[in-house]
Amino acid sequence: MMILESPESETWATDIGLNAKILRGLVMSSPLGILAVDTKGIIRLWNKAAEKVSGWREDEVIGQPIRVLSEKGGKKYEELRERTQKLEVFTSLPMQATKKDGTAILISYSTAPVLNADGRVIGAVAILYDITEKMELENNLKMQLEKQARIIDETVHALATAIEKRDPYTFGHQQRVAQLAGAIAMEMGCFDEASIKGIITAASIHDIGKLYVPAEILTRPGRLTNIEFELIKTHPQAGYEILQQIEFPWPIARMVQQHHERLDGSGYPGQLAGDDILLEARIIGVADMVEAMSSHRPYRPGKGQELALREIKRASGSAFDPHIVNACLEVFRKGFMLKNSDIVPCGTDNA
């Protein structure tokens, strides 16, 4: 049945200044559901796509109120209709609807006022399409992403626990570095929330490569020999090799590989310099230096937070990125504390 064959539709179409046949052809050929209502909310236009979405035939809805679209949400449609008469336009609103067979669906609903030649509002036209399946897919994708995030967090926690179980003297070191690195990144103001999460994740496992270092070297008291120190210096590359096969949403393996590189090329393992070092890795490097100097190690006492901050300030512009150093100093100035660390205050016999 042609939607404009009814007297009501013919009169209404004429009133808005359109040839009935042209209007009918445009509406009927649209792949999107199109309907129109008058100022009383009575349906005057209804195309085949709207029929497909709702299950309601044209002859069943023409002359019926707009609330036929929803058994429970009819008031919402009435509210939008009234607001449209005040020249408001709404685009892609998710709306509950009810099909003829009683099935609840979710539709995208866009509506705008219809004016006659005198500029008077005589109704509203709406475009609708079924987004039920689309929303289900989006919800499923969201659930999958949340599951993936949980798996990543659990994997990182397991890796961090593995190294700390093997090296009890640095228990909590990685977590404290992660806290500080995250605070520095936030202070710098150039990272979004997801990027900060990536920095925290990398910092939480930045010493994972120490799994390849003999435990007796990691835990032995006293100064390390040159050979022992060279063995420890292999841990960034070892960490990279462990992590490169894991599909993180951030370049975690490269951050871990580069966290001992220095701005002037004096670091390891690749003697990278300047912008060749990831900004995230430079942040972790500063946080790692501050925490490591502040805390006790088997081969030397902790030097304290104040001395650690003086050291990164002294090396600012040479070994360390000055922007990162400034952010780190500002973080501590604002009251940041290295939680659960074995800091020996500057000025004691161990300083």
C-alpha cells in the first residue's frame, strides 16, 4: 500500500508543500526507517524500512499515536515529539521499542521538526533503525576487552611476583617504581590515562630480566665485582626477550629494554641517546634511579630520598631528560612518598 494514498497523508503532504508522489517515492525507497507524525503525535508517514524494523504494517499504524513504537517507553517518544515542536533536533538517540510480536528491541532514533511554507511547525519526521545486534556486539566486545585487561593485569602481577620471590631484597621495588613513574607521567601532563597505565605496567615488571641473573649475585651482601655487575647489566635485554612475545597494548618490551639507557648515550644495553629512547622508558629510568638509591640493597645501604633527588637533578640534561627530572622533583614537592620502602633519611651514618 502506498503511504500517501490515504486522505490524511495526502492532505498532510500537500500542507508541507511537497508533491505527494515525490515524497512517497523518497520515503519508500529509503533503506532507513522513516516516519512522520503531526502535532498531535499521530503517525502520518510510514515506509517499508520502518515496517521491517517494527513488524507493523503501514495500514496498521497510519492514524495511530507514536507510542505504538513502545509499550513501556511511549512517554519518551511523546516527550521528544513535544520538544521537537520547539525546534529541537535529536540525532542517533538509543531508544527502546517494541515490535509487533512483542519483542523488545533497541533503535537509533533521529528526529527533527517539519515546517510548512509559513514556517509553522506542523509535525516531526524521524529516522530509525534497529541497533539491537550492534549494541550486543559492542557489549560483547567490551566484555572481551575487560577480560583481556584482567588477563594482562594478572600476567603482570605473576611476573612481578616471580622476580620479587627470587630477589627478596628488592621486594616492592618494582611497585614503588611503578607508583613514582605513574605520578611523574601524570605530572608531565602529556599522557592520556591509557598511556599512563602502560607506563605503570612496564615499570611493574621492568626488572623481570633478573630472572636470568644467578640468585646468589642478586642476594649476596657486599660490593659486586665487575663481572657480576656486567651480568646484572644483561637484565634489560633479557627482560625484552621475555616480554616481546606478549601482545600488550603498549610497547612494554621496549620500555623494559630501554629503562637503563641514558640521554647522553652512557646507558645500556644499546647505548641509545636522546629521542632514540622511548619517553616512557626515560620516565621509568628516572623513577628507578630515585627508588634504587633511596632503598637498601645487599651490597650497599640506602642513600636516602634527598640524596637521590639531588643526583637526578645533577644529571639533568646529561643522563636524564630535564622535563622528566623537573616533573619528578615537583611530584615530591607536592608530597609524594615512596610507600613501603626502606628509605634511610639523608644525614644518617649510612648516607
